[in-house]
Amino acid sequence: MKEPTFESQEDYLEYILIIQERQPFVRSIDIVNETGYSKPSISRAVHLLESQGLIVINSDGHIILTENGNEKAQHIYERHKILTQYFIGLGVSAKQARMDACRVEHVISEETFQAIKEKLN
């Protein structure tokens, strides 16, 4: 099994944040259901995030973002939302805008992102 990439690690943090906004706690199975990825893939990614200090897993198996993990998740989720909004404003369908934002959010420079954000405001 391949090691999760930087991009996928950011995606996992973003998924945890999104699930956390909808329900009181997040478990690995919730990430499986959200992403459609296999349980072993999610388990590996969760343990990697934990070893990096981005999440903690409590005794009930609930996944909790650490301060650093939450900061990273909020940052990438903001990028996702702003880019989606920007692409929709350009006339891209909502579905395609979300898919493209998910790809672009990981590689866009901070300078370009800030320019897009300012343009929307």
C-alpha cells in the first residue's frame, strides 16, 4: 500500500473538519463513508496524521483535530470554498467547480490564492 501523499493528507484533514461540522464526533468509518476509500487506506492515513501530531484518537476511537491539524484543515477548506466560488463565478458548473477546486487547492500559490480571494471580496 502506498504512503499517503501530501495532497491526500490535506484532503483527509479537510474531510475530518467537514464531518466534524456535521456531527459531534468523527470516526474512521465516517471518513470511509465520506470518501469511499477503503478501511485499510483510511486506517493508514489516520495513523500517519496521528504520528504527525495533526489528530488525536481518544479511547472511544473518536478522531479529534489538534490545534495544528485544525489550523491546516481550516486553511485548506477555506481554499476549497473560495476556489469553488471563484470557478462558479466564471461560469463553471457547481459540480465541476468543486472537483477542480479540490485539485487546485493543493498547488496554488499563496499569492495567487490571496488575489482570487481579494477579487471575490
